[in-house]
Amino acid sequence: MTLLDTNVLIEILKNNQQSIQQVFSLKHPLMISSITAMELIYGARNKQEVFRLEEFISKFEVIHLDAQTSELAYQLITEYAKSHNLDIPDALIAATAINNRMQFMTYNIKDFRFIPAMQFI
């Protein structure tokens, strides 16, 4: 299983052919965190774009937060927010990948590389 980061999906939405080929060559299922889905919707410019993004998001399995993921994100924030500038959305996305034992694809490895349990593609 592979969890895709928000920046990967943005490149797909920009029709970046290299990203499209790279992502769809991965072993399925391809999943996204509910945080990633919210980040995409939040960045929409208008309702029409929200509708288009909802259609795009529906192509992936969305992993929603649970108590275990929230607790791990809390631990990650406690450990890395001040030392590595880990922000809340990234902590929640990382915790989702770790708790579900998923490989993680991101174009910003620097935002997560200090978390030992992360498995990057």
C-alpha cells in the first residue's frame, strides 16, 4: 500500500506527466490521508474547482483519522515540532502512513526524513 502526499497529487493535477507515470506505476492500492484531501479542497479557488477536486479525490482510497493515528501524531508533534519544525498536517499524514504500515511518496522528504518509522518510495 502506498500513501501519496499532497504535493504529489498537486503535480498530477498540474498534468505533470513524469509524476503521473511515476504514481500509476506504483503498486496499488494508492491511498491518501483525509488531511491531504482537506488540503486539496482548502486550496480550491471556487466551488467549481471543489467539485473537480472531489471527483479527483474519489479515485483514491481516503484513510481517515482514528484515535491511534491521532495519538501517534501527538507524539510526533511533541518530539519534532520544535527540533525539526514538524507541522500538524504533516504529523497527521506521517502518523497515517506509520499506523497503516504504508510506504509514503512525497516530493518533500526533508519534511519527514527525521521520523525513523517512515518508509519512503
